[in-house]
Amino acid sequence: MKEGIIKPKTLPGFMELLPNEQILFNKMKDIIRKSYEKYGFLPLNTPIVESADVLLAKAGGETEKQIYRFQKGDNDLALRFDLTVPLAKYVTQYYDKLSFPFKRYQIGKVYRGEKAQRGRYREFYQCDIDIIGDGKLSIINDAEMPLVIYNTFKELGFDDFTICINNRKILNGLFASLELKNEATEILRIIDKIEKIGAIRVKEELLKIAKENQVETIMKFLNIQGDNNSIIKQLEEMKITDETFSEGLSELKEVVKFITLFEVPEKNLKIDLTIARGLDYYTGTVYETFLNKYKNLGSVCSGGRYDNLAQYYTDRKMPGVGISIGLTRLFFLLTDNNIITMQNQSISDVLIISMGNEYDVCAKIASKLRQNDLKVQLNIEEQKLGKKFKYADKINVKYVITIGENEVENEVLTLKNMDTGEQKTVKIEEAVKIIKGE
């Protein structure tokens, strides 16, 4: 290599895409954005860089180790590691200017300095929605989240997926009734691994911290099966009198009722009593979403209800409920497993080719087509016609317009459908209709 030339390289854990990949990625991002907006969520765009003391207010343990932190002059700064902490800061800072319940979405990059692995990135897109209340927030909002998840994944082209739902209060109430309240966090950590290690291993780990009769009750609880109404009935039949358990069961019944009223099909919604995500963060309803044919990929959308979003920034109680799609990881999983494929290397509706040196006419035609909301690309290179058509094939553009002496003289253009090979000589007005499919 020539001396002084630096070899180009991308850091591990950072995704860079080729144009055809980026087109598909952007399409997915746009679908998610439009789906969020359909349900009245407002756009938000918080800074990637924050003051470290603000960003690290609730950080600790592994999270704090993973944060990118640096000094710039006298400023102690950090890169955001999720979109929830910036949201907490935002609603506190602009409290007087916001209307509650505050519904927001944010699609943006976050940064975590964890070990780079296949499908795990240090820089990645999160697609979040949250509904934040001022003092209180109706449980019906919890039912809207599965509706948004359902619509979003339908729009992304999926039919066979399951939104799993549970309520942390049911679990916490169960442990309290078994006099295992102090062990609840550890029990939840063990339960959370049931998909990975199986029920037998879970039982073995539970026996290390609880008595056999207590573990038997927990396993009986986790083995409750059936449709949603049947599961609720079996939970009622357990006759657990703990107040937290009763409150959680009541909330779960209400949420499932309104999810049904929102017309989310039951085949896409399942009460799953093993869902125990969030540990110390989520306090009520929790969600995990799985693609049924690819459950090994793990959850593709998750979230839940939390009691106090902004506790580190204000004395006000601000409960909320939200979900998040890790778009970068989802995109990798879908493409790596050939669940979706990339085809287009162009976003153009039509490519205009000059057969000779009719560049001025090509430019005028391009302007008229763009005025009709078409995406137009020009190939005005001095190349043979065959090479220009090979280029059109390579970028997978559907229509090609060719302009030569005959077209200029008769004020027409030749339009070719690259999918069918059909070719027509038409006026520009007709070309617009054909390209638009009118």
C-alpha cells in the first residue's frame, strides 16, 4: 500500500450498510415511525451527548461500565445508553410546556460499550414509545401498547407473531403470599431464564433459595396453560388473598379486556406468566414479542409499566408505560436469517438515459417528472447504450426512459418496463400515469 495511506476500517460493534441494505433499513424505520404516529405519539429527538451527572443519575453496575464517558474542556459528558433516561430528563425540564398524558416516540441511536458480538452492537437504533402520566395514568394505556405492536409488525409484513403479556404485581404478590418477598428479585431473575434453560433447571435453581413446597407452588403457577380467559380463571382459582396479587390480576383482566376491544386477534396475544422482565424497573404490565417461526431470535419488541419515570429529577410522581424495538439488532436478525431480503439498489422510480448527447432534453424531462412527485435518476455518462441498460438492471429500477434524436424531434419519450420488457413511445403526461400505476 502507498505510504501515508490509512487502511479504512469500521470499529467492531458499529453497523455500516451497503445502499441496498440501507434502503431496506430506512423502509423499516419509516414503517415503524408511521405506525407510531398513527396512534398519536409525538416525535422527540433528544441529544446523543448529555451531561454525565444527568445521564448517570440512575446508572449503576454493568450499565455504568458500558457508558461512553469523556471530558471536553471542563465538561463531563456521556453518550446516551438508552432513550428512557433522556425522556425522564425531558419531561422534567419541559413539564410546564407539556400536556399530560404525554405520548412520545423517539427513533435514534444509543451507545453501549459492551463486548461486540455477532448481532450485538455498540451503536444501535432504538424505536421507543412511551405514555407518561402526571401523578396517575389509566391502566387502559397499557392495552394500547399491544395494539401498536400488532399494527407495527403487521405493517412490517409479519402475521405469525405473539405478543406475550404478564403483570409483575401478580408475581410479586405470589412471592409475598409464600413469604418469599425478600427473595423476589432473585426468583424473578431465575424465572426470566426459563426460555433459555428450561423448567427443570429453573426448579433446581429455585430450590437453592426456597423450600420444596414453595417451589412446587411457583412451578404450578408457571405451568398454568390455556387461552387467556382460562389462564385468568386458573389464577382466580388459586385463591391467593395477597393484595398485590389481587391488584395485578385485576389489572391484567382489564388490559386483556381492552386489548380485545381494540381488536387485536387473540392468536397474536398470549398471557405468559413466565414473562418477568425488567426486574427492579417495571412495576405492572410487561410485554415480550416473538416471531413464532423464529422464536430462537428472542424478543423483537418489549416493554412495560413503571411507577415513577423521573424520580431522579423531580419529586413529582410520573408513571408511564412504554415499548421499544431494537431496530439495528432486529434488522441484523431478519437479514442474517434470510427472513427478509434486500433487492433494490436504487430508490428511483425511473432512470433517464440519453442515447446520444440529448442531455438538455433529459434534464427538462427529469424536472417535469420530479414536479409530479416521481423519484428520478439521470445517467448522462458517455457510455454505450448496452452498458447503461446493464446499470439499470443492476440497480433494479423498474422503468427506463430513453431519449434520442427521434424522441427529441417528435417531443416524445421511450418508456421501458424493465420487469416485463414492454416498451412504449409516449408523451410525458402518459409516462407519468404509467410510472405511477394510474
